[in-house]
Amino acid sequence: MAAPRYRAAGAELLLVEPLDMFTAVFHRPSGITHLLTEPAPQILRALADAPLDAGALLARLSREFDLGEPGDAEAMLLARLAELEAAGLVERV
Amino acid sequence: MRYRTTLRVGPVGFRIGSDWRGPIAAVEALYRDYPRAEFADFSVRLEAGQPWRRWLRPSIHIGGDYRLPEAAPLPLAQGLLAAELGMNLQMALGHRRHVLLHASVVARGDRAIVMSGISGAGKSTLALLLAERGWRFMGDEFALIDPASGLAFPFPRPVSLKNESLAAIPAGRVTGPLLSGTPKGDIRHVAPDRAAIAAMDEPARPALLLFPRFGFPSAIRPLPPAECFVRLTQASTNYVAMGEPGFRALTRLRAEVPAVAVDYPDGEAGIAAVEALWAAL
Amino acid sequence: MDETPQPYRTDDDGPEPSRAATSSRRALMLGAIGASTVVAIRPALAQTTGSVLNCQIPVPDPGRAGSYIARDGSTVPARTQGSFAPPSRPYTGEEVKRALQGGQLPNSNSLSNRAYLNYIRRLQRGQGGFTCYASLQMPGG
């Protein structure tokens, strides 16, 4: 069974306002404002175009950023994705 | 209702109805220099609860377009306070034309300082002191930020001074009666000066955002963007209800206006800090 | 007392990622397990509204009456396996607030309690009970 792929909620559903180390995101369907801290804004940007599974997302992020020790990077990424999904900012396809 | 009056404060018209004449008389006296409302955006109703309570141990239930079921009634002697609380309630729960911030606002020329803080942070007293020094008083309970333009619109209601601040009442102002034994202690309402009332339709562009704290050693700290934005959402009584225009208005305010946290030990130090920050803009 | 307050530069991710062999990527922390990186801002309601809200949250909202509640809080057809029948009456704001702080909703067991709370957490604007739920999330009660 293929790993689930994730995609950011459509651009028309979100208002994104970078602040400093936090980014504010207004989620139009719920009317809720979320405060995101890294790596959530970066994940959201990486998932803005094509859907990616956790492994592909990890690869994409490590091309752009230095993620440090590999460790349980994929597990942490899945935890981050779960938070973004719960807020409606990322969806599974 | 048996007794009623209307009044306008900035862009908002109120109709106030009462089962007793006293509160209406007190409102009309305090608001004698204010225009009547051509259109009532909100109704405030000061009600007796049970019909016989108009005479027997009269106490006022605050009602209106919006009401709080658990709000405790006030004694008839505090009718003016009930009317003021009633107006606050309508604004806090019903106003949607502007983003509301718990803040006082003063202006010089066409630019304004927005001072955000909870009751007791000193924003009312600072506003009063600055108004004494030539700043235009635009309000001390609610700052009205127009989502379309980002301008602050005046909402110059009378200031309610409490306890120690009562000593600061400027001479020559229209005041309400001294109300003792209220839930907040002794209170007296003081109308703004006539120039401020006359200018109630003139908006100003926010140029400085202050988060004052009274009673601490003098300190000034610029606010980082995220902290400023979150504090603004916490200071807004209608942020959730405003939805997207609220988000846009507060992100714009945060982006366009310098934000500073100011601690000050006393009124004079507060004034000095404000004037210094303004001069440095 | 000298600083001119300046608007902060908004941060972005720094220079475009380099394709050169030497890594000039900026560090990105993937975060710690248990530390949240997405937090809903819970704006305070008006100071004047008092501490107890008499609002109600129906589970599910009237538009979905008859649906059951799945473990993750989504609504599913009645009697779907693994889902829970809805509670017999709407919950008050006070009941939901206590449950969100670790208590349990009335008329539920630990499993259905979690399902109902997940349903409530997923409420969107326009759904019955959303305003009540949003208003519960004010700091300090």
C-alpha cells in the first residue's frame, strides 16, 4: 500500500503572514488563526504544489535546509504533518 | 420603555431605554454636549426584572440587543454605570464595522497613538493626561480600526475614573455623580473636553502602538512582530467575529505601525516616555 | 529611552538554496516530539462578557442529525462500525470547557468522550456550536 501523500490546503483557503520566527496563518473555512513555528511554515510551502509523501517531503526539505542529524527525522515530520492536518492546513490525498 | 434617550459617539448611535427616569437623566446630563443619534445601531435597556422591582429594592438588569444572562444587576443609584456597561456590552458583542481593540487613542494632527491594555494598565489615565497636554482624545475603552483603510475612528465616550485616579479629574469638565460601592470601587465618569467631542467624526492614522504598564520602573522595549500580533488579537474584543477582515486589519496594523511596550512608574514618567517616543518617530 | 521604534524586517528563509557542492543551507529544526508547532490563537472574548457562557454545542450539529460520531470526530452514517451514537442532548459551554481541560463529558465513556471532543475540535465556522466552542477558548476562563 502506498504511503499517504500530503498537500497544503489550497492557496485560496489560506492567508499567510510571516512575522518573525512565527508565521500567522488564517484558515478561511474555519475562521481560525494559527501561529506556526518552524518547520511548519516551511512544510506548508513545500507542500504547496504537488502532493508528497513523508519520505519525499523529507528529501525536499533536506535539499533546501540542513536538517542536522537524520535520527528519527521522518517520525518528527509525521508529527508535524499530523498537527498541520488537525488544523486543516494540510490534507491527505 | 417608559424613559428613553439617544446619543451618538463617533460612528455609533445608541438608544437607551429605562424603567426609571433617574438613569436617563444622568445619561443626558453627562452626554449634554454629544449629538443625538439619527440612527440607533444598538439598544440598551435598563430593566426592572420583575414589575414590582421598579419600586421595591430597585435594581437594574442590563439588557439590550445583546445581553449577558448571568450579569449581576446593579442598584438603581448606579444607573449611569449600568448604561455605560450596557453600551460597552453592545459594542463588544455586536460591533462589526471596525476591529475593536481594548485601547485608548489620542491624536496629534492626523496621526494617532493607540495604547492597548486591560483595565488597570493605565491606558485611561495616560489618555486623560495626554489630553490635558493638547492631544486630541479619541477614546479610552475601544479603539475602532477601519478594516478598509486602517484608520482609527474616534469613539470618545466619557472616561470612568476609579479610586485613586479620581484625584486626576481636570477642572471644568462635565462629570457624572460619584458612584460608591460599585464592583470596581468608587467610580466617577468624566466627559472629554468639548473639542474632542466636536471632532468625533475625524479619523486619524495610527502612528504608534503602545502597550503600557503602570507601576513598574521605566522601561521601553520594541515588540517583536509575532508578540505584537498576538497581543493585538488578545486585545481585540471582536477578532473572531470579524474573521478575515480582522486578520487583515491586525496584520496590517502590526506591519505598518511601530509597537513598543512601555513600563512607567507614574503619570509624569508615562507622559515623558510617550512624548519621547513620538518625537523619535 | 532612546530607541526609535523600527518595524522589524519580516523574516524569510534567507538566500535561495545553493546548488553548489558546499552546503550553504540554513538549519531547520524539525521540532521536538511533544512540542507543538501549530497553535490556534485563542483570542480573549470581551472582558465584559463574564466567565460563564450559557451557550450550547450540539453533537452533531442539527444539519447532521442522525449521524454517528467516528473516533476521529468526523460524522458517519448511523451505526457505522466503530462509531458512537451521538449524545442525547447538546452540551453546555461549561461542560465542554471542563472536558477540554481533562474532564469527561456527561453521558459518555472514555471512548465516546474522545470522539465527541474530536468532533467539537473540528467544528468549522457556520456549523452549529462553532461560536460557542470558539468563545470557550479564552485564556483564564
